[in-house]
Amino acid sequence: MKIYKYIYVVLLSFLVLSCDKNLDIVPQDVLDAEIAITSIEDVEKVLLGAYATLRRDGLYQESMFFLPDLLADNLRIGQTNGGSFRTEANWQYSSGDDIDVWDEAYTLIFRSNSVIENANRFEDSQIKNRIKGQAYALRALAHFDLLRYYGEEYGRNSERRGVPVVTSFSATPPARETISEVYDQIFDDLFEALVLLGDIDKEIQEDGPHLMDLRAVNALLARVSLYAEQWQDAADYASEVISSGTLSNPTEYASMWSDDADGEVIFSVRFATADEGRLGNSLLDNGRVSSFTLTVDAAELYDQVNDVRYNSFVLLNPGSNPGDDVYLPNKYPGRGGQSGLNNAKILRLSEMYLIRAEANANIVGQDAAAVADLNELRRSRITGYVDEDLTGEALDEAIQLERRKELMVEGHRWFDLRRINGSVERGADCRGLTVNCVLLSGDHRFVFPIPQDEILANPNMRQSDGY
């Protein structure tokens, strides 16, 4: 699927068919030309089609969900794995391999563009603001996720190659923009979303945190600012979100992962039925086997007695011999008796505490504020926790450790190691079907190759170094 072939979609006015619930959608790439958009309410149905894209394998069912943990040191290939993501886990990918992020993220971008362009056909109104604001936020999310995988680095002002920025339909095949230019577009979109969503006709989150509202936009701004190392901005946006919520207590926290409560979730991708995908099945199928298992190193980070995250995230499958024990990822246990059927939690309040802590740790004189956030998060997770007083390198290491523990199997670890110039060191967990053990900082494989189909079809596309 070449990203510029969607230019023809604008020739069609289209709707996305919806069922009873907001995100129970049947998406279609090209819809019947006879179905016309005649009202701003019709545009909202197209917006729901954009949200549906997030459920695809290349986005928040697999590649933006658990693959970053498998690429790093939180997950490893399980013995029941039939071949899924083995190439990626062992960093053996080439331009001929495709994790589908490229296609699916640009599908989301084109659908978001269609919402914006079609909404502009109608008079300004609060409902138009609500619809367009969400589309800008989704477009920013898609460009950012592309940058995380395919951008040659994360520096805010970098002139190295990023990804194509696509904001309108054009017959000209797009070229890669610089990292700086991609950030410019992401921030512009998020700032526009803030303005629009500040003047809307009704509350966006009517049926759970499954749509991008003001709080979610501020949370995404905090995350993007962290990657860009705009420390004060990251702290400020995180503070805006933190001021509007509270961390989950241990009971609420455990319920959040089975979707019995929303808890501290700011934005999630809704999987309403098994037909839409069981994102947890690759991690814990029928309660005892897994295509991917937790590394021993990751599982043993937790206080098994006092940390609520251990029982929420980890299931021990005892082996018959010493050393044969397997730790299974239990973060997505399913709901309603259906294994693996859970919503993908994309933005959570705990991440905002960690973002603010890391940002303040990088601002001169703010170590005390950073450690205060770290201690508050730990108190909400660990029974009997005693506050620590950390500064300097010890504080930096503690924050990264807590990110690893708190955000386990939520699609962060690989990107975190990239942005702090870390290496992947698998140690004793490098065994079985996991055969490559160390990926040093700066290795070209920290940047994913542009799919070869795109290179062949697009004369303006350039491959990243090393592929």
C-alpha cells in the first residue's frame, strides 16, 4: 500500500458504516461513491473510521503495542511461537520485511485529512470544532508514531531524515522531511487541536476514554515534548494533565487492566468484540501459553509481595525442573470470559508523572520535584513504600527503571532506549529462539527500514542508512 495512492480517495465522498456503539465500525478503504457527505454529522462518521484504524496490527494491536517490548528486553520469543516477529526480535529485519506501521499510520493520516477537508465544507460551529480537533490529534499521533520507528533520530532540531509529512492530497509522491519539520507539523496539529477542542458542543468522552479530548491532547504533547527534550514544556503539559486526575489505588489499578474500570486511563483504543481483535492473545493465550514471554530480568524487577503491578502484569507458569519457570505477561487478561479481549491503553496518568519526573530531572535545580513525582507513583503501587531521596545519575536511573516497570508491554521500552542512547542487553534471557543478545546504542537497526515496496513505487523516497 503506497502512501500516495490515497490521493484518489478524495475524489470520493464517503462515509464509514457504524453500529450501535461509537467505535464498533466496519472500516472500508474506498467506499461507494454514491454515498455522499451531506452534513457535518456525516463527517463525524468518517472520523470514527479513522479511530477504527488504530485497531489494526500495524498500530495498536501489535506493532505499536507489544513489539517495542519484544525488540528490547521485556519480552522474548516463547516456545509456542510459530514464527511471529522472530525476525524483529532478533534484529534481522531488512527493507523487505514490513511491520505494517508505515501503511497503517498513513491510512490513519489520510483518513484524518479527509475528516479535516470535508469538515471545512461546512460553516464553523462547535460540533465542527469537536470533529476537526480530534482529527488533528489523530494526525499528530500517526506522524509521531512513524517518527518513532522510522526517524533517524529524535532531536528536535535535527536535519536528518524523518518521514513524509502529509497534510493534503497531492499527485506528487512525497519525500522524507527532516526530523525538525516532522516535529513542526506534529506540534502545529496538536496546538490546533487544543484550540478547537477548547470550544465544542458537548463532552467528548461519553462512553469511556476512547476518543481524543483536551486531556488526551495535553498528554500527547507531554510525550512528544519529552522525546524532543523540551523539558519545561514536557513538565508543563504533564502538570496540566496531572491536575485533572488522580493515580489509581491498588484495587482500581488491578481492575483497569481487565477493563472493569477506566481508572487512570486518559486515552485507549477500544476493542469492543473479539472480531475486532484480541490484543492480549499473543501474550497470554488460554492462561498458560504464550507466543511471547516476559524475560526473567523484567519479571524480577518487581517486589512480588508488595507491588500491585506484579500480580497485575506477571503470571508464573512453573516448570518441571529448576530453571524452567516461565513468566507470562498477564497485563491483558481479557474480559467477559474472553481471553485477550481488552482495550489498548495508550495514554495514562502514571506516564504523566514519569514524564514530569524525567523532565524536571533534566532542569537545573528541579531534582526535588522530580523525586517527589517518582515517590508519589511508587507509593500508589507498592505497599509500605518508603520515600527515597535521589539526585543526579541515581535519580535518572531510577526514573528509567520505573518507566520500565510501570509501562511494561505498553509499547515504550524500545523507544525509551533509543531516546536515551541506551543499548539492549539481554543477558541470561538471550536463549532459545532469541539468538541475538546485544544491540549497541547508535546501531542502524534502532531505525526501522522504509518498506521496500514504498522505495520501489516512490521515486522521491530514500532509504535509511544501513539497509
